[in-house]
Amino acid sequence: MRARGSSVRGSSATASLHRGRALNRRKRAGGRLATAALLGLALTYTAAKAQTPSVIEPTSPAAPNSSNSPNAPNAPNANAAANPSVTLAPIVVVGTTPLLGVGLPLSQVAANVQIVRAAQLDAQHRTTLTDFFEKNLPSVSINEAQGNPYQVNVNYRGFIASALLGAPQGLSVFLDGVRINEPFGDVVNWDLIPQAAIDTIELMPGSNPTFGLNTLGGALAITTKNGRDYPGGEAQITGGSWGRKTAEVQQGGKLGDHLDYFVTGNAANDNGWAQKNASRVRQAFGKLRYTDADTTLALSAGGIDNNLLGMQTIPRSFLGDPRQPYTFPDQNLNHAGYVTLSGEHDFNDAVRLSGTAYYRRFVNRNISSNNNANFGETLPDGSINTPQATNVDSTVATDSYGASLQLTLLGKLGGMDNQLVAGIAADFANSHYTSASQDAVFTATRAAIGIGGFTQRVNAKTRDANLASYLQDTLSLTKQWALTLSGRYDWAKKTIGDESGKQPLLDGSHVFSRLNPAIGVTWHPARSFTAYATYNEGMRTPTAIELACADPNAPCSLPNAFIADPALAAVVSKTYEAGARGKIGAATSWSAALYRTTLVDDIQFISAPATAQGYFQNVGKTRRQGIELSGRSRFGPLGVAASYSYIDATYRSSWVESSPSNSTADGNGNIVVHSGDKIPGIPEHTVKLRLDYAATPKWTIGANATYRGGVYAQGNENNADPNGKIGGYVLIDVDTAYRITKRLQVFATVSNVLNKRYASFGALGQNFFNGPNHTFDGSAPVNEAFVGPGAPRGAWLGVRYAWD
């Protein structure tokens, strides 16, 4: 599949395969032409990639990089410029299936795909990956419901990827081809992703079925670095506001003609901008890779040991000092280790086999404090419920493992170029969930001090088994038109078992299966223009949390309580999208997209009759539809990138919900949600602007401006409570870097330059701290909006040193 002497020009499937082979031959010959590196099993396959990671390219709201994408190409390769015979137009090849395979030219991808490169991450020096997403990617917003910068909820086109158990996960996330949505709850722990190891990030919108379960609104595929493309090393340290100190080191290189390696490690200590949201982060990653003319094998491994404190949401009445917590402790201890073996082999110019196998171990321990919502009530035995609070200690331990194979065949069909991809995947996981609670009282500072010992509430084990097969066929109807048909059959079995001997209703087994289809067409009449249209379907199976709290006859007081195990239907997504992208001249690029995703059998938490308890249930339809517009240009030393996103997210069915803190609730604490009501937490309008200015050859200055519109608070699903809306805001960040020598660079960043007070998340609830100085007063709780306040202005200074 690495055809000797093949041209990299053209957009047919065969040409895309030949590009990979021709570029690898030039690399082996010692050329430094930008290359589409085969990074083990990855979902992004990008030609024309800059070979020197220290070269900082301007970033943009959308990051695909091609002749007709909304992003400027990387800097021209010096050797290519010196040798006109190898000067090639940049061509992006996008991974549209879980494993790399050959990929498709961007001109044949029927989606508004976005790509972020390592150089773009480096240029802005952001502490967390999710912060970069929020400030740069169209249709992406975050909310800080957890009160910790490493544990935010990421929202893309109205679909969420969150570390919070019970959240309706709608995005799938992959690291080197391995799905990292944790099997227990499908949660995404963003603090487990080693940012220093990232080579490229591909954000694929829609319900692309080939990416499998949870791909309701999109898939995020992250590819890690390798030593051949990132030779040499660098180290950097930063320090500044809130006692935040970080250190990072990475090293890559070749070991002979066929082996290369890459290792990185980083540490961060952060006292937190608030009183109780400190963080300690430790991450390590390494990869050893073998490559020859036809084969690539990669073995990678990583480990994480993080300690994250959260301040929770706070009532609006606390905003006189937004640094104060509502109650504490609230702590997450995340430990993870993983190993991935990936490879691919070209049997000839028309056949490529790719595969991957992995094992992951993840342990989360959560320690949280909670009000006793039933304080002061009379119990069945006639006594009074007097504990003010409960402390909950929960642990989830998951072992997951799996393997996948993918075959790519290139050839002719009816005289037309054709690419056929066939794949199979098997993923398994065993999880053990335990939860215990103890009664507690609050101090004057709202610390929950335990009374007596812990009592076990839940002891359950779950097993997940997911089997899948998929096909994707791309037919080049003409030089301008391409048709892609794909489908994936998923079979998923979830088993829940009670380990305590006290909750037999937990025992149960559920099987879900579905064939999800997709069709897309692209029109590429000129190098500077591509238009496309697509329809695709995806599926999300209910999580163990939802299944264990889905019985109307055994309602849960909390969404994450384990009580019973009835059946729920899988959520099915159906997405339509149409769009176009192109270039105007050499420096200006743009993209536009229209989309609509409808969820069938969406899952919501429903009130139980005449109680404040509830259960999960399929409620009907919800819909997210919108517009994405983005563009970028360069005017001499000034680069400008901008985007606008509109998201209309609504319920399309009606039901009764428990929301006793909603001012429109009835005597039982219920509200009626109607078709057409807005879904909370999703901003209608977002605007993003990025400026890059090269003041001198050594000095760069950058700035981000982000506007996010207001959102409805959770609990205000009927949109009727006047206090249940969170206002919009504008944030401005700046960054600058100065290269003292070829190897030494200093940089600085300032976030929230205007020191704006804002909140990114809201929920209606009861405030139990209405005594003097916000002390506990359980006799008179007040219905109030709780918010997740954002960080004030912060500034950091860093130094980076690189070596060969």
C-alpha cells in the first residue's frame, strides 16, 4: 500500500493510499517533507504535518488543514521549498473509522470535521485540554458543575462528555483508537488524557455509526506523538496565580533504522482559585514503535495519579464571595493505567490490515458531603430525622480490555475508484461499585464532620460485553463526486449483580442491539471548494446507573442510587447535516454547516407520584439543530480566526418531572415539561475570535475572545422559573512567547483579562445555610438557583528549553 513513485496529488481512494506510501519512502530516504505519519492505530491521518514540534502555528476555531478547509496550512517545509520537484500541495487525510486504515481525503468527508495539532496546543499554553476546546472550537462550551478545572463537562452541539455519573453522555472519545469513555457510566475523565503526548485531535460531528456506542452527537479521536516525528526533547516549567506550578518533560527519537520512542511526563500542583478546589495531577506516557516499508507496530502505555478537590455549585446568595464552598469535602481520587498494542500491515498496494488490543485499569474514589434533604421530618418509628448531613464514600474499580481488526481494500467498482473498509471489534469490562455513607454535622465553615462509622449502601458488580462489525464503502462516482455508504451492527450486554446479599432486585441482564446506517455525498468541483450532505444514525445504551434506578415501584432519592434493575430502551440518534468549505485566495479559508440531530427514546429522570423521588425513563424525543460558521485569514504578520455557532436544543415530548425548587412546581414538587421547551445547559449562541500577531521573528502575541450566551438552569426544564436562567458572558485571554535563543523560550498567559464574574452552570435547589454567616438552618431551607462560578483573572509565566 506504499506505492513506489506514486503522486500524492488527486483525491481518489487509491491516491490517498499511494500518498502514504510515497511519503514514507521520502522519509526513509532522509527527506524532511511533511508526511502523513502512521501513528500506530489512530483515527487521524494527516499529510503535510510539520516535522518540528517546536514550530508554533497560529490556532483557529476550527482546525482542519487542507486546500479547502477553514484553516491555514502548516508552514512550508524548507527542504521541499528548496527542491521544486517535491513541492506538494497539502492534502489532509481524515480517519472516518475507529482504526486508522487508509482514511479519506477531506474533500470526500461529508462532515464539518475539525482538527487540532500539537503546535496549536503549544502556542496557547493552556493548563487543560478542555479550556482549549472552549476557547477555540465551534459549537463547544464547558460548564463547571464540579468546581474543578480538570473535571468540567464538555458540551458539543448540545451533547455532553462528562466525568459525572448519571450524566447523559452523548460523545465518544478515543485515544489511539481505544475508546476511553469508562464502561461504568460512559463517563469521560478529561484529567486522564496526557496533553503533552497529543499529536492531533480530530472532532468528527454527527452520529457516525462506525465510531460505535455513544456517538450521538460526535466523536473525538486523539492521536499521540511518536519519536520519528518528534525527535529531541524539551522541558518546561510554569508558575503563577493560585499557587499553580507545573512541570513537563518529553523526549523522542530513533533507535536504529526501524525503532523509535517517545516518552513524556508532567506534574501539576494547584491550590485552586477557590477555597476548596485544589488539584494535584501526575501523568506519564510512553510509546515504542517499529516501522518498515510495509509494517507498523506500536506499544504504548500510560499512568495517571490525580487528586482533585471540587467546591460544588453555590447558591446565588453566596456570590458576595464566590471563593467559598457550599459544603465540603468533595474529592475525587483518580488512578489509571493502560497499555495498547497496535499495528498495521500492507499486503500489497490494495490491501491493508489494521488492528489493536488494549487493557485499561481505572479506579475512582469519590468522597462527598451532602445535605440531609429530609432533615426534621418524622420517621416511620415516630422519631425525628436529626442528622444535618451525610458523607458518602464511593469507589468504582474497572478493568476493561478488547481488540479490533480492520481491513481496507482498494480497487475499482464499475470502473470507478472504490475504497472498502470492514472491521470487527470486541470490548469487555468488569466494574465493582461500592458506596457507603455516614451521618454528619456541619461546622460553622460548612465542613461535614462524620458521626459514627460508615454504613454500606451499595455493593454491586457490573459486566459489559460489546461486539460490533462495520462496513464503509466510498465510491468515486466522478472526479468531483463521491458517495460513502456505511453501517455498524452493535450488540451490547450489560449485567448487574448485587454483592451485598441485601438488594436482590439489582440482579439483572440486558441486551441491546441495532444496525446503524449512514450515507454521505461530497461534491468537489475545484480545489478551493467542497460541498457535502449526509445522514447517519447512532446509539447509546443505558448505563448501569440508569438501569439500576429505572423502576417506578422503587424510586431513587438520588439519581446515582442503586435500587432495582428494570429495562430501558437504547437511545437512538438520527442526524442530517449539509455544509461546504473552501478557500479564497491563498490566505483565507471558510466553512459552513447546517445540522439536525433527533434523539428517539431519550432518557430523563422522572418524578415518582406524590414524592420527591424519581427514576430514569425513556421519555420520547429531543432535538438539537443548528448552524456553524467559521473562517480565518492572514494579513501579513496578523492571523485572524473567527466562528459563530447557533444551537437550538429542545424537548420534543412532554412529561412530568420532579423539581420541587422550581417556583412553578405543584404541591408534589412536580413540573410539566412540554414539547418545544429548551434543554438546560446548552447556549444558543457562541462566538469565538482568535488573533495571532508576529511582532518580530522571535516574539508572538495572541488573544482569544469568547462569547457564550445564557442557558437555563437544571430543574428549569419547563423554562418557567424566572430565577432559573444563567446569564451569558464574554471572556478575553491573552498569551505571548519570546524565543531568546533557538532552544530557550519564555512565555506568559493571562486568563479572564477583564476579571469578569460569571457562571457557566446552574441548577435549582434548596439552600440549607441561611443562618448567620451562611450557617446551617435546616428548619427553613430556601429555594434558590445554584451556580458554578468561573475563575477570576489569573496570570502565569513559563520557561521552555528544547534540545536535539
